Amino acid sequence: MALAAVAFGAAAPPAGPAVAASNRDRVASGDAASSGHRAVSIMVTPSGDTAAGTTPTAGVTAIFGPDNRVPVRTTTTYPASATVLLTFNDGQCTGFMISERTVATAGHCLHTGGRTGTWRTNIVAYPGHDGATAPFGSCTAVQLTVPQNWIIGPVNTPGPPDPAYDYGAVRLNCTIGTRTGWLGLGYTTQRLTGSCTTTHGYPAGRPGQWASKDFIRAEDANALYVQHAMTGGQEGSPIYYTPNPDDWCPTLPPLVNPCPCPPPPPDPCMCPDPYATALGILTNGPYGSGPGGTNNIALRITQPVINNLMQWR
């Protein structure tokens, strides 16, 4: 069985992102440039402002048959505690903790995409928000990072952003993850189709956190196709599994990835046993032809994605 194991601190990351000075965004240098996963970052001013003129979150409505989302009544237990409501100047998204101070989410939740796109502003993270209160409090963004190809498209190619790079990370001004825990990141060289999955997220039209269960209907190199009910606000939600023999579904994906903890103490590690391992990040509803036309779409977590998220944390 050809499996690939990844742990934070174990894989060699690509060239580091360039941190923007005076709110000017620049691309990083290094060998990762040709892959499109090369990073673009912006530092956020103390007021939370990054850029003006952003556009609202694109509407997403894709419910297949009965809406099987259920409210998460207790958001202070893992992994609900590590699921994050992200609010910004003109909308909201979902994210998930990947370290004590970093949230992973969809790229378009941080930057509207393309050469004429702009950074989201006034981003605030509320892990485990229950619709009425934020049991862990909140943190504000101090740095936003997305792949180069989300902003400028493939190298030397004009046009819209590439959906294969619709992911990013928010670095926070506090270490709230030491209390919430964070999700693992995993990938496999084997097929995932048929594997059972769960997602937690924050639909804009409903108060609080909601969860649903499904399975991977189809896959390709960059995407997982699922029928988790999804509406606007759930973009950035993790698609994950929990390696628990008592889980709801006996078909679990053939992943290996231990809890992605930082190096040994004094760095904290808050991945419970069993821990949730993210396979993908929900990005949008159906579009186009093929499996993408009849399913919701999650960006697939691959080795380059993990390498970047490791570095950006």
C-alpha cells in the first residue's frame, strides 16, 4: 500500500513567502515559483485594514436532496472547537485551526482572486462560535497568505485565478489554538472515492455551527467531489475524517498522517485522540461539466498544499 505520511516539521517546505511591507503585496522567490504554490502575503495593519474595494462572498447554494446538515449543539469540544467562523468587511467564511495561531480556509475568503482582485479586510476569527457566543473569544488577522496562482494565475498566463490554488492561511494575533485544538492534514497516493467524510461550517443563513456527513463521490488530482449540503458562508470548511472504529461509517480513507504537532515542548500540541484529519477544503458549489457539475467541490489537500500550510502556520 503506497501511502504518504506527512507531519508538521517533517516535510521540506517550499521557498518562504515574502511578507509585504507597508501593505504592498509581493511574491516569494525560489524553486516553488514554477508550481504556482509560491506564496503571496500581506501584513495586516493594527486596525485590521488591508485593502479597499473587495467584493462580497460569492453565493453558494448546493443542496442535493434532503438537507442533512445538523446543528452542532456543543462547540467547545473537538473538532467543533477547532472550526472557525471568519468574518470580514463584507461577508463571512469558515476556516479551521491548523496550529495554535493559524487558520486554513479557502483562498477566496482572503483574496477575491485574479489580477484585479483585492484582499479581504477586517478579518476576525471566532473558533467554536455557537451562534450566540464565542466561547473561546476571538482573534484578529495579522497576516494573510495565498498561493501565487490564486492571484495571478499560471505563470506568464493572463486570466482568472486557478481553482486548484483556492486555499490560504490566516495568522492570528493570539494563540487561541492552544485551547481549541487543531486539525491534522493528510493525503494519500491511493484513491479516496467512496471514503466517508464529515464537515463542520458556518452557513450565513443559519445561526451557529452546522455539520453533515457524506462520502467522496469522485476525485481528481486537485479536487474532491462531495454532496455535503453547502450554502454561502461554508466556503473554507474542512472535509475530514476521524479514525475512530466507532465512527458512523466503516469506509475510512487510506490516509496516514499523525497529529501535525510542532516540534517537542515547549511548543503545545492539542490534537486529541482520535483527531480529525482534513482531506480537503470546501470551495464552491457545482459548475462546469464532469463530476464538478453535479457535486460540491473541495480543494484536495496534497503534498504542496501541506508544505505551504506547514510553512504559513
